[in-house]
Amino acid sequence: MGCAGGAISLWKLHMSEPDSFADHVARLLGPRGWTTDPELVEPWLTDWRGRYSGHAIGLASPASTAEVSALVRLCGAHGVPIVPQGGNSGMSGGATPDRTGTAIILSLRRMNAIRHIDAAGGEALCEAGVILQSLHEAAEAHRLRFPLTLGGKGSATIGGLIATNAGGTQVLRHGTMRAQVLGLEAVLADGSVLNTLTPLKKDNRGFDLKQLLIGSEGTLGIVTAATLRLLPETTGRVVLWAGLASLSDARALLLHAEREVGAMLEGFEVMPRHSLEAVLDHLPDARAPLGEPHAWHALIELVSTGGDAALLQQAGEDLLASAFEQGLVEDATMSTNETQADQFWLLRDSVAPAERAIGPAMQHDISVPVDRMAAFVEAAVPAVEARFPGCRAVGFGHLGDGNIHFHVLAPAGAVRHEWEEGEGKQISLFVHDLVTEWHGSISAEHGIGQMKRDELARLADPVSLAVMRSVKAALDPQELLNPGKLVALAPAGTNP
């Protein structure tokens, strides 16, 4: 691990001048790379959900890994905390500074170059600030695709996706962000640069350090670039929509689809009747795919990467026919064109905003073993509603990978923020206890951030927590990298 070229000399040059920390940063990064203007900084002080707000000395926007390295060394010398930030689209407050105003926000958005695409090798070398949608478009130009997508693809950055080990709707077939990263570059807390960008299929030189940084939420290092895997473009897709009597039937349908269509199965999403009706109320031009109401709905996407599109269509028809024969579905339909396929996905992608429009809700991003998810939801919904009268519990999401977004909607008349800070917190404690009893995780894909940090400390395996704290202490002994997020060296609840 060596410092990027020029970073040490840059740091020494600016530290030799007896001015304030902000003056040093201004000279290091220039007017495009540093601002303390409240109007320019303010939009980045609050997470996109509006739940967490803080203060900062200023906003740093370095243009290179060398500048990031020099900035981190400067912050270390002054004891200034750093809050790394990508698209600021996280769900757990992991990129928001605290209220002390002692930290800087380090934005990676200027580092947005796709340095290279190796079409033959199926690899892309990207800087951390590359927007996910931009990577999709660049891959498509080479008749390739990046196999991870999510609703916020227009703002989420590669660095943020790596820092949180993002999931999305294609995990069933392709895995989380962790599976897409072939190599990594990151600046560590002492300003040194870890460079494992060269992808090697076999490399047994000790620990796989890139995997340590993936999902660490900027607490161990600042991701500046990554080598990512690309796959052949899809040559066709069909989207099926099925109405079902229960979530257990959806689980049975998933297993049936895996047997019948194998690698064609790209996604399998579920939502209850309440969620679909909320979306239809929220989107004035939306239409229900099926004529009659059903307790549960499943969205199934099949794709092909070669061959005749008619074969894909036939595979979808055969899947539905066999599912009807086995009594797995009550009704179903299949997209006939790309527009209809997109309309089906819009219904699924609009569940969260549709529910937010109804009123306050506690949103839980949870997972349990895949084969137990249906049973968990069927047990947890009545348990929550009995414990908290007037509330309504709904689960929707990625049944195929055991990740359900379990939302608890407030009673009618509840005041936003007040209810969330009162009864809402008790609800989350209860839900997290249930998940832990079922041997699941309180964070499936959105990260821990500051929202779940104390809950992780309360519920995590003590040995796992001790190891994480030991790693944090070894790599960031000053606790300057994203302090107060994920795991703290001090006991839970003592950070601002």
C-alpha cells in the first residue's frame, strides 16, 4: 500500500503554511474542489429521506485519487473527521454528518470517469463518482451490461454502491455489488492508497482486502475506483405478472420457476394487495395487470442473452401453463412488448413512494433465510398489528434472495416525525427482535449507517462485533472516517 504519486508532496506543501485548516484545503483542491458557502453545502447536509441532518466545515470535491490522499492526510494532521458521500441516496443516514459541525463532507462526484471498458474481457474500470445509469449506458454501447440495477440508478454512484454493498432487483441471479467488484482502489485513513484494481481470477496472497472494504460504509477507507464485471447484453425479456392466494404460494412459484426456466430467471418480486392498491392510487395513469384482486402478486422477469426471442416467449407461456396446472397461481398475464414490461416494473418500483404518500411508516430492510421468508411474513404481520393496534404491516420485495422490505404504516391521524420518534421506534425494536429470533439480518441491502448502528450493537453476535471494532481501530485509530456510522469504537449511543 503506497501513497498515490504526488500526494505526500502535496500534503507537505500545504501543511508548511501556517493558516487555518480550511485555507489549507482551499489551496489543495482549488475553488472547484472546496467550498464553505452555506448555499452550496446545505443540500448535502441532509439525507434524501429527510430523516438526518447535520453540519459541516465545508464540502470537498477532489478530482483525483492523489487529491483524496492528500486531503485525508491533511484531515488526519488536523484531527478533522471525514464523511464520504456519493449520490447521497442512501437509506440509513450513512452519508450525513453529525450536528457538531467538526467534519467535512468528501464528495466523490467529480471523480466520474469511466477510464476503460474491456469488451472482450467483460470489465469496466470506473471512478467512484460514476452514476450507475451512466455505467449502464456505457456498457450498452459495447453490447454489454452491468448486472445490478435499482430505483435510484440515476443518482446512485459506483463508490456508494460499493460502500454499502448494494443489492437491487437482480440479486437473485447475479448477486449483490460484492459479486460485481473484480478490483478496488481506496484511500485509507492514513492517506495511503490501496490498489487492487487488476482483476485476477486466482490470487492467494493473503486476505482479500477489497472484500473487507465492500460494505464498510466508508468507515475503513474511501473507495476511489473499481474494476467491475460486465456481462453480455440481453437479447430479449418477458415479464410475467401473477396473482396468488398467499406468500407461501409465491415461494412455491419461485421454486417452480427456478426448475422450469433455470438461468432465464432474472428477477422475482412480490407485493401484497395493499401495496398494489397504494400504487394505483398514487399513479393516476397506472392500471392493474389483472382483472380481479388477489392477496399477493408476483412479478417474474425472464431474459435471454442469445437465440430466438420466440423461444423466450414460449418459455414464459410454458411456465405459466405449468403453474396453472399445479394450482400455484390464481391468474396471470405476460408482457407482449417492452412498454408493457416497463409498466409492470413501474408498479413494483413505485411501492415505496406510494406508501410514503399515505403517511408515516417505519421501513425495515430485513432478510431471513430464503426458505423461511414466507413463514416469517405470515407470522410477523399479525404479531406487529396485534402489538401496535391501528398500525398496518406490509412486506414486499425480493423474495428470491430472502430480502423483504417490511413496512409498518402508522395509524390514521399520526403526525409525521412525532409518531416515528415515539411509537415508531418501539415498532422497529420489536421487528428487529423478531428478525433476530428468525436468524435473519436487520439490514439486507441498505446498510447500517447511523440509523441502525445502535441496533447492530444491541443485536449482533458479540464476537462479530468485536472483530469489526478491532478492524476499525487498526485501520482508523483516530476514528476520522465516517464517525458514528456502522460501528463505533466507543459504546453504542455515545457518538453525537
